[in-house]
Amino acid sequence: MKKTVNKFLAVMVVFVLCLTPIQLSAAQPYVLDYETASPFDLLAAERGVEFATNYVRTLTMLNNFIDSLPVSRTGELMFPDYFGGAYIDGDGNAVLLMVDMPIASPVLEGRGVVSRTISEHIEQMQTSEGVTVRQVEFAYSALWAAIHLLNDLIPPTLEDMAAANAGGWYLDVVNNRVVVELVDFTEDAVTVFRETVLDVPLIAFTQSDGPMVLEMPEYDYENTDYLSTDELAIIPFNTSVAHVGQQINVRRNGVIIGNGSIGYRASASGGIGFVTAAHLGLAHGGLQFGDSIYLPWRSTRIGRVAAPNHVILSGSDSAFITLDPGLEITSFSSGHFINGSTTHLWRGQYVASNGFISGSRSGNVTTFGLREIIQCDITGVSFLVMNAMNSTIGAARGDSGGIVYCLHTNAAVGIISGGSSTRSVTSTVAEINVRIRAVAR
């Protein structure tokens, strides 16, 4: 675990609602005690008191709005057709996007807009402190419908995406569009995509930067002795053996084939365990049914990869690990506990991750609804993640599978699937749990 910056970021992982301002003085600089400071103080020290205050108010308001929405039989949020989306700006305030601007007076007084009945939460948001309202063309629900339609029209295979000249797509909330990245971005390519895949006005096109390159650890996996006997200390069987974000090793037929990090706790088919990335050991085909999971400081197995339908690499980079009887992974990350899973994210929202290489890090959500190609730098093997999330959290090789969660609610968002020093791709809980039929704990 890193000591300086990471230790500072580590305490931020729980974002308790605390609106006590920090008194700053030009003559007396504010000195932060990282061991005792509240999460509000930590964010205020990084971004300023005003930002922290605005952010807590904004995210509380947006989450209350989400809680007021009905849910479909398939578990999807049902947004009203006049809601175009929302995001958190650089000052920590909310930008509310509305279609046809059904705004309650006096916000649009004198603009000649006909008011209509709107939900209590929408009306309250429009007139709340720190909220800017923008008119947009497309409903938020329509943008998500286009994402789902693209996912259905182009099955989750690399061959089909290559045939459609598509490098991926994502939901661009700020510009009120679904952005499709084309490998060959020309006018002719745009025309072909519209004629053969999907032609709707809410789609915008851009040049693809190519797949995200996944840097795999350069361990000699054929050498089972790369861990010394001192590192393989025997630990008695306890109920709790590790916490989310800690390192795991994967062994197949007694040989170590890869390593990664523990994701969020989950249950599936009556088994108790955790979720991690399916691409661990990608040089050997990724995780497979029956692979054994070890902790590097423990000589006995803690669990194994569950049934084949609990290992998904095409479209969802996820695998469910069933813990051996009597063992448990705690939802403990950098001094705080993770609570359940989140139903929705906002652009600009603060999230944190925990992987065994980088430790605890934080950053902002940039895009979601993401369909991304990730390529292994050692083997050249590529795989897809669907309905994923991009953030400014960096990730290093070995962080794969580590937990990602919200700073404000402490709810699990998903697991790390790939990244660089300034960006990471998160496979989200919603997509993972549907595909491997798991339930976050």
C-alpha cells in the first residue's frame, strides 16, 4: 500500500454527509490530520470547501431523484420523457438537462414556455441552489435505448464490431448524444454505419483511438517458486481471510497462471464469495472453471472459480469466486466498509478504486454505457466490456479485478477491467450481476 498520496486518498473512500465548513486563514495554513479527518475535510483539502459543500448537496439531491423513480420489471430505472440527463460540473454543482424545458416558474419566467405537470423531485431540482438548467434535444431514456439497441444489433464479438467498423460507443451526457467511435472515420464510413447498423439523429461519430492496451504482469508463471517460502507463511483458518482490493493468485494444475485483485463481495447459486476480472491469466486463456484462488501470504487455497456460466469474458469481464467453507472476504477498503451496490452514476461523480498495486485511488466518472475493446499487450488477445464506465482513476497491471465504489454512498460500482496512469475502465455491477447472475453483498 502506498504511504503518502495513496494514504491521503485512502481515507476518502467513505463520503459521510458532513457539512461542517473548514475555517481557513491566510495567516494560519490549514493542517490536515489524515488519521482523524472526516471525508468531507479530505475532499475540501483537495478541491476546496466550496466544492465539497456543493458536491455533497448535489449528489444527495441527484440520488434522491433516482430513489423516486419507478423501476421496470427488468430492474431498469424509468426516467420521465422530459428528463435529458444531469451531470456534476467542475464546481460541484448540478447541470440539469431538460427536453422541451418543462420548467416550473419562476425559473423560465418571461421565456414564453408552456409549463406542464412535472414530478416533485424534478421541480425541486430546477429551483434548488446551485442547479443550472439546459435545454437539450433528446430524452435520457432515448439515449439509453440507443445504447441497448446497438448492443443488441451488434452481438458482443470482436468480429461483428470490426465488420461494422466500430471501435465502441458511449453515452455523452454533456452533449446529449450517443457517440460511436469508428475505426475508419470518414463520411463514407458514417454513411455505411447509418445504412447498415443504425440511423438515428442522436448518434454522433468520432475517430476511435483504438483498443485500450492492457499491460499484463511479466511474471514467470511457469515458475511456481517465484514466491519465497517466507512469503508463503501458513495462516490458520479464520472466518475473515482478506478484504476487497487485496491481491490474489490464480493456479491451474498447481501452476500460477496470473494474479489480480479482489473485487466486491457477492453471492451466486447459493455460494458465497466475490467477483473479480475474468481476464486474469489471459495469457493462458483467462479464468476457467475450477481454477484455484490463493492469497500470496497463505499456502492453502481460499476458493475456486465457480461454474462455467459464472465466468464471462465476452462482453463482461467478470468471474465469480466461490470461497471455501468457513472463509469470508470483508467489505473493508482502506479503513472503511462498502455497502451494497449502486443503481446509477452521474458524470462528474467521485468514485474510488482499490487494487493491490495502486492501493486506494479516486477520480471522476467521465463516460458510461461504454462498449470498449481491451487488448492484452503480451498476447495481443482482445476482449470486450459492455455497459462499462470510464473514469479518471488510474490503474496499473495487477489492479485488475479490484473493487470500484462511490465515495458518497460507499456502494460498489464494479471492478477494474483495464487502465492507464490517468484512466480506467470499470465493468459495472449492473452488467456483471445480470450476466453471472450474482448479487452484490
